[in-house]
Amino acid sequence: MTKTDLVEKIASKTGLTKKAAGDALEAVLETVTGALSKGDKVTITGFGTFLVRSRRERMGRNPQTGAPLKIPATKIPAFTAGKALKSAVK
């Protein structure tokens, strides 16, 4: 399902126009992105939790030359599914 498909589904289920549904979806995505960029956790009860995880620095290898290289520490977005979402997918 693409973003456009999601907007169409939201519009049909809520009775909103596609423009209003698109704006609502954009607002939700921007809010979640903003919270994660500040390091906050976003929990949607029954759906899941969006959070930021830290990866430590580690050693890797260049696949072409085999030379060792240092992979720097980084932060990545993560999602943990809630109980209701897990049971709905089963």
C-alpha cells in the first residue's frame, strides 16, 4: 500500500476529502518525525511504539578489498508493534 492508497482509504472511511485526508496524514507523519528527531518516543496504544535506537561504533570490512574500516555510531528509527496489531496480523 502506498501513501496515495492510504490517503484514499482514510478519505473513504472518514468522509473527508482526499485533500483533507492527505493533510491529516502529513500532519501525523511530521509530528512523529519531529518527536523522533528530538529523541522522544511516540506510543499509539494498541498500534505500537516509534522510538530511536542507538547503534554503537563497530568494525566492518570493505567487501571489495577486504580492508577493515570503522563504521561510526548512529541513531536509527525503530518500531515495535503493539499487542492489538500483532494479534490482528496473526
